Amino acid sequence: MIIYDRLWNTMREKQISQYRLIQYYHFSAGQIGRLKKNEYVSTHTIEVLCKILGCNVEDVMEYRPDDSDSPDSEMPMTAGPIHRKR
């Protein structure tokens, strides 16, 4: 699971509020809502945040394994080779 707890800490350190993101940087309030709920956001959104905050990806998000990430889960962690028809 991807979580965005680090984002809120980085924003505090950089003294950039959610209000400022929306009003000054024209960041979407909907995207902030998704980040608060640890929902999917695009890599473009992460890139924009990193540019605004002057930070790296790891200052915005982190991966934490959850139960569905166990080796016994139905989805494989790695994919096999891709074969293309000629």
C-alpha cells in the first residue's frame, strides 16, 4: 500500500499549507482529498508536489506492505516474460 504520511510532514517542514497548494499553486482539492485517503494519484501529481515542495519522491510517499501483498495472495509480485506475436 502506498501512503502519503510523509507528504504532510514535508508540507509542515516547508510551511506550505493545503490552502496554499490550492490557491497559490492551483493544485486540485480533489487530489488533496485522494492523498488524504491514501488513494491512487498519478505520477504526474507526485512530480508536481515534488517540484512545489522542492523534495524527492520519498519525502512525499512510502510503500508499506499489507495483507494483500503477501506471497500467498492471488496477484504475483513479478510478471513473467512478455511474448509478442510477430
